[in-house]
Amino acid sequence: MGWLFPCMLTLLLWGLWGFCYKLSVERLPATVVLLMASVGGLVVAGALFATTSQRLVLSPYLMLAFVAGLIGNLGTFFFIKALESQKLSIVVPLTALYPLVSLVLAAIFMGERLQLRHWLGAILATFAGALLVF
């Protein structure tokens, strides 16, 4: 399948994701929206897991995946809280700068060597985020 097709599907689905959150949070409390979104996520994850022959094997990486889920859901909660009081057109692009955090962490802790163009892209993305907010 390669990487480009899943990447484009992600772009489409996450675009719809933010839109659905904004519509939901206009009528429901953030905690209810997060709960229902998490249930939806469990349905998808359970269905995908059920279609494989994979088994859960206890390992530190299994716990790391669990922690990633905790962090992701907490981030989603604050994303929803931001949508309660700000326009979708500001919250979604600004929070979409989260890869900058991953970029820095990958360089520091995983030894990934980033080229000058990566750092320049990060600086420009930061500038773009500032333009959205100020």
C-alpha cells in the first residue's frame, strides 16, 4: 500500500474529525464529547484488532502504547476545550503544529539527524502558527 495513500486518508479523516468535534462541542460539554469520541475509537480499534491474528504480549512497549493513548486523549480533551471558545479555523491549524514537538524529541532522544530544511520548515511553521493567533 505504501505510505502516501494512508497519509492522504489521514489528512481527509482528521479534517472531518476536527469539523465533527466543533459541531459536537457547540451543543455538548467537552467531557461528553471526549467520552463519545473515545467509545468510537474503541469500536474502531477493537474491530481492527479483531480482524488480525495478533495477540497482546506483555512488554514495556505495550505500556508505552497505553501511555500514548492516555496522552492522546488528554490532548484531545484540551483540543475540545479550545474549540468551545475559539473558531475551528484557528484551533485546528494551530494544534496541527504538534509535529514540531515530535521533531525536537526525535532529534534529542532518538538521534534522528535533521537537515537544515527540516529546521527551517519548523521555524516557518512556528511563524505560521503565530500569524493565526496574533
